[in-house]
Amino acid sequence: MHIYVQLSSTNSQQKVVSKQVFFPWVPAQVFTGPRHLDLECITFCRFTYTLQLLLSLGLKTMAQRVLVGGGTGFVGRYVCRTLENAGYKSLIISRNPKTENHLTWDEIESTGLPENLKAVINLAGEPVLNPFKRWDEAFQKTIHDSRIGTTNLLKKAIMNSKNPPNVFVTMSAVGFYPPDQVKLYDEYSSPTTSDYWSKFTTNWEAAGKFPSDFNEVRHVIVRCGVVLERDGGALQQMLPSFWTGFGGRYGCGTQWFPWIHADDIAGIFLHAVENSDVEGVLNGVAPEANTNSQFANTLGTAMWRPSLIPLPAFVLRAMFGSPRSSMLLEGQNVYPKRTLESGYQFKYPTLESALTKIIRSK
């Protein structure tokens, strides 16, 4: 309800000023129209404004809490921001805690989960496509521990908690589906684990699954595609070459390129937290399927730049080695069937809408 309080004066030289004040808890019959402001009304306005401020601060302190592993990473920043915009308070697990809302993995392992959690989300994972990291045993162990190890740690902490959260949402990847130029995968597909990444993601997802006799907590798995935004991930690495006019496809460019805007992947995680009927696998990819060539052309168009210079396959293999280069040179056509069936509505369902928003927004 909006209340209009009119300030007036008998002095004709003074202007009448109208100010709109919002008091949601005041009955409508108290304010039937403009009233002349006197001392009592001034006092009442100050009192109600102070009460409103105190209530808003109290609601913030009582906000439901969500524990987010990897909340300082690229995807984690968007997920935490989306959660906080929806009224939740994010508690972040990080290797390098910076504020009082940050916890370490050692703390979770030694003392367990914090109390009164609505949900636990795990987004932790060392970036795989780091050209400055050699694909050796040490780096492979880091990739394993940062994903499978942290997921397993949180699962055990949830099972040992006296007051477990409502839901455990874990990150996975579309690499669960083996590369294929013909097949169309959705959440109901049951592919064979035929390559390195499909085997890895199968183990990654298994690390978060509860035993059959533990039914207290929902488990949602989000199989994520390439997350697009200019401040991180693959797109951040691509932009310099496209800005200078040297961008283009990877290899032959016919490989599928499953993608999703950062706002939508964060929205899917929020969707999983808030909807009690959502359980199991959700594909975190946009509904529109594109090849790598289509992606390069659409990005070039959005940037008003050509996209004519391909990055040869042998260069990518030399930079990343196998099997990392296969993530760029091979792909899979993935459709978010269960994600849509669960009621999630994409903000950016097409590549053109996503890239236009990213490139042309400040």
C-alpha cells in the first residue's frame, strides 16, 4: 500500500511538497487521503521508517543459509550472487578464506557442516584447460581431488550432520556423454563410458550419490556445458583473439558446442535449491544446439569482427595434450529435457541472445 503525506504551509510563498512513503503494515483506513503534516505525523513517519529498517535488517540476519563449495570461482560467483538476490545467505568454502563467511575444506572435514543450512552446493574444481599446467600425474590428481574429493567430503559431512540440509546440489559436466556427431543426448540417455571424460564424470557424479538407505536429503546433479560470460571461463580466453580480428573455429568446427549463459547456470542451481520436487540429473545447457563454427560466427557477428582464422587441431593438441584437447576438438549434442520439464525457464535460450547480451553490455 502506498501512503501519500502532504507537506503544506499557510505561508503562500512556500511550495507544497508531496512525498511518497511506503508502510506495508499500516491498515488502509488509517490513511484515507492526504493529511496536513503536524508534529504527531512527523513522529509517526520517523517511527515507522525506523521500524521498517530494523525489520529489514532482521530479515537479512534470519536469511536461510546455503553452503557453496568453490563459491569464489567463475561459476561460483554467479551462483552466490543469484542466491543472495533471492534472499539467501551464502557461506563459501575456499582454499583461501577472505571473510567471516568463508570456511576452509579442512574445517568442514574436521568439524562438519555449519548449523541451519537450507542447501549445500559444490562447484569446486581446478580449471582443466590451463595451458600453463602440464597434463602430468600431479595435475591429474589435482583435477581429481578438487572435484571428486570435495564432493565426497561434503556428502560424508551431510550424512554425519545431526541437522542435514534439504538438498545437495553437485556440479558435473556434459562430458558424461561421449562425443558423437549424430546422437542427441538428454538426461534420460544412458550412454556407455567409452572415453576419459565420460569415465571421469561418471565417478564424479557417483561421489555425490547417497546410499540407498539414506533418504533425508535430495540430490541434484547439474551437468554443465561451456559457461559463457566475459569475466571468466572459455569466453574470456577467446575474446582477445576475436577483438583483434584473429578469431575463428577450433579445428574443423563441426563438433558440437554445448553452452549456457552464466546467469542461466546460476538460475538452474537456484531452481534446484528452491523446488522440492526437483531431483536427479539436470542438463545445464541451453536448448539451442550449436556447432563450434556456428559459435565462432555468432561471436564474431556480435563483436563486429571477422571469424575467419581457425585454430588448427595440431596447435590445440600441442598446447593441452590428450585428453584435454578432445574437450575442444570433440563435442556432444545435449538437450536440457528434464531441466525444461522441471519448470526452469531460460533467460538466454539462443546463442545470439546470450552473446549479444554479453558483448554489448557494459
